[in-house]
Amino acid sequence: MSNTKVLPLGRPADGQAAAPCCPPLTERPFTADEADTAARMFKALGDPVRLRLFSLVASHEGGEACVCDISDVGVSQPTVSHHLKKLKEAGLLTSERRGTWVYYRVEASVLAAMGQLLTMRSAA
């Protein structure tokens, strides 16, 4: 059973690169909705434990990690679960339950959208 939640950080059109939630920061001022979406993402990553968990999942072999492989981050298991939930709510992680374990993954479109958001505007 899949427990995935996708935030509109980036939804690639068929065969195209991910479309960012917002334009690059240097392109134009954000709308209120764009600012809310980007702030939710950055707020989730603003906690050191969450950033570490996100990094552990993103860099894990195969592109996904079992919660059993990433729970050693210096906080209790309930706290790890809380932080993983916050990352999922921000649209940064997806998860899938397999038996008794939950596997987390960072979608490629999310990383692409984050990268595009922080890209400098090209000179014309």
C-alpha cells in the first residue's frame, strides 16, 4: 500500500524536465502562493534533523531508504517519525509500507524543482 503525497513543487509534463513550483529567485518576485509553497519546503529543511534525514534518504543506495536504515540520527524513534512526517507533509518525501517497514524516497522531480528554484537567471 502506498502512502504518497505530492506537493506541486514540480510536475513534469510528459517527457519534460520538472516544472518548479516557483520561478528562480532571481527571475521575479514570488506570488503569495509561490512563497507559501517554497516557505513550506524550506521550513521543513530548516531543522538540522530533518535536513539530515532528507540527505540520508536522498543519498541512500537505490534512491530509497527503509526507516530502519535512517533512524540513527541522535534522536528517539518517535522523533524520527515526527520529522519524517513533516518532510512528507512538505512534499519532500514519499513513502511506501512494505510489510512492517516503511520505505522513503525523494522523487527526482522534487530535487529538480528545488534546483531550478535556486538557479540564477541566465543573461539574455
